[in-house]
Amino acid sequence: PSAMWVLYKVMNGDPNDLERLFALQPAFKFVVAVFMIISSWAILSIITAVVTDHMIVATAKLAAAEKKNANERTRAKLGMMFEDGDSNSDCKLTETEFFELLADDKLRVEEVSQAAKVDAVDMKDLFYVLSTAEANNTDGGKVSCIDKQDFVDGIMSYSEPVTQRAIFRLEKRLTTVMRDEARQSQAILADMMKQISLHFKAVTENLDRRLDGTNKTVTRVIDSVGAMAGDIDRINSQVAAVVKLQYKANQERQLLRCAVNSVAEMQNQANEERQL
């Protein structure tokens, strides 16, 4: 124990107990000097660094926990603020509701300004940055609005520096939006193609029905024309027969006239003979 006490005193810069040893062995001063350097400078510095590092880590953890609690409290306040401003309870804030929410209470403006780390003058830009959704207005059109998740997350991260993680999240969101847009476009295109196919089928069926009706009409017309042609042939035959009868009647009339003339001549001769 006495030796350990002497070494402890030497480590703290008190080598007086070793003066008799130095008197007997002066070269031993070099060994003690090396021991003092290693023990007092190196070991104590390492211990100090370790203790300091633990203190820094503990302080960082405590600060992170306090920051997390503060963020949770701020998120809760922003959520309640959003619900207060959502007049129609559709989980969306239009531009009118957003500015009415901030115009009602200056304390809210200050809270939002502190959470987003922006001036009250720049609050108008905050809506245009966060309004990524749409809602139906009273006229049946579309207006820009903010949903609850974007309202809370956007205000909390509005002034945070851009990190690689944020870029990855943005790329993922863009990819998701593009994928959703592609799926919606494909669904719309498929629906349009289906409607076009149904319309084309209906038009084709209508044309087929009209063509069938036209073919039937043409067939009836052709049949009528054929029947009329048969009637015309019969009429022509009857006309030819009538013409032949008229020709025979004319011949008989001529023969009758000749016979009448012959009878008249014979009567004249008979009269002349009676007169003689």
C-alpha cells in the first residue's frame, strides 16, 4: 500500500518521496519522468476524454429526447389547429380556411411561424408550398387545399436543411406519384378502349341491320321488277294478238267490201237486163 501511495503521489506530480532513490540512482529520474508523463498526461487525458465523451453522448440523447417531446407537442398543437380551421370536417384546408385560421388568432400565427421557422410575412408562401391536394368547391370545380398530414409534416420540416434522406423520400414520392398516374392513365385508357369497342360493336350491329333491311328491300324491288317484266311480256303478247286480230279483221273487211261491190254490180246488170 505504501508503494502504491508513493506512485499515486508521483502520478499527481509529487516525487519528493523518491529523493533518496534519486540520490542513490540518479539515472532513475528518467524512468520516473517517463512514468509521470504516461500516468499524468496520457492516462488522465484518456479518462477525461472517455468521461467527456459519455457526457456528450448523454447530453445529445437528452437533447434528442427533449427535441422529440417538443416536436410531438408541436405536432399535437398543429393537429388541433388544423381541426379548428377545418370548418366542414373534410380533413382538408382550403386557402380561405387557411388564412381565416391564421387571421383569427395572432398566437396561432406565432406558433406556426416558430414551427416552420418563417416570418409572418412569408405565411402566404407556406400555403402555396403545402397545397398539393384538391377539393371540390361549391361551384363544382377544383380548388387547391392542404390535407392534415401535409399540413403537420410540411410545417415541421419547412425550414429543415435538405439531406440525402429527404432527397430519397422526394424521389420515392415522385416515383409513387408517377406510378399512380401511370396506373390511372392505363385505367382511363382501358376504359376508353372498352367504350370505343362497345360503340364500334353497336355501330357495326346497326350497319348490319341496315344492310339486311337494304338487301331485303333490294330483293323485293328486284322481285317487283321481275314481276313487272313478266306483266310487260304478257301485255306485249296480248298486244301482238290484238294486232293480229285487227289485221285479220281488216282483211275480212276488204273481202266483204269486194263481195258487196260484186253483188252491187250484179244487181246493176240485173236491172239493165230487166229494162231491156
